Amino acid sequence: MFKNIRRFIFYFILMAVLWTVLSGASLRTWWFGLPVAIAVSLISIKLLPPEGRLWSLKSILLFVPFFIRQSVAGGIDVARRALHPQLPLKPEFLHYSMRLPEGPARVFMACIINLQVHTLDKELNTEQKLAAIEDRVAVLFGYKIRK
């Protein structure tokens, strides 16, 4: 019971912060945002398995700068390639087997790599980058995964 209350509070804070960002911190939108944050938090408790642990502040503080740094570097690389006269591309499809267990950590990893990984050049060690992202996600979710 106590764990579900903690999970609800965690999800509610996460949804409230997300709503604040999306609404531009407008208090006029909370008539809609508050019930949505409550509903999403309750649904998350039902649908997301409680395995792993809730993110710690330390793991979040380690992950966010990594995510921002990788996102900016990836965006600059894509922009550079798009604006380059010869459009230097060597795309490839890559099959990557995740080491994370089934569940929220794996879903989060899939979302992150959709935002961050663009295999525009097969010589960029994409598998190593994916492994580094997966290691960070494992820490965020409190998992120890094999190397």
C-alpha cells in the first residue's frame, strides 16, 4: 500500500512538471492539467509494473545532463550533414539487442533512442553509443546489467 502511494506521488510530480512545461507554466490551464495528472498517475500505477525502483534524485541528476549533451551533439551533427553541400551520409540499419529487462526501463530506452539515435554514418560507433545510453538508463532504473 505504502509503495503505491509513493509511486502515485512520484508519477503525479512527474506529470505535474511535464504539464507545467507544456503549458508554459500557465495557472489558467490547471483546471484541465490537474485531473489529467491525477488520472495518468493512477493509470500508471495499474499499468506499469513495480519492479525496479523509483528514480533517485542522484540518478536523475546524472542522466539529464548526459541526455541533453547527447541530444545537442546529435542535433548539431544532423544539421551539419543536412547543410553540407555533399550531404555526407552513410546510413545503416542496426539491430541492437537490449540487455535491460522487460518493462518500463526497456520502454524508456526505446523512447530515448528514438529521440537520440540517427544512424546517418555507419562509421560513428552507434552500437557503443547505444550501450552507453542503455548503461545510463539501467542506473536510472536501478538495474545492474551485464557488460
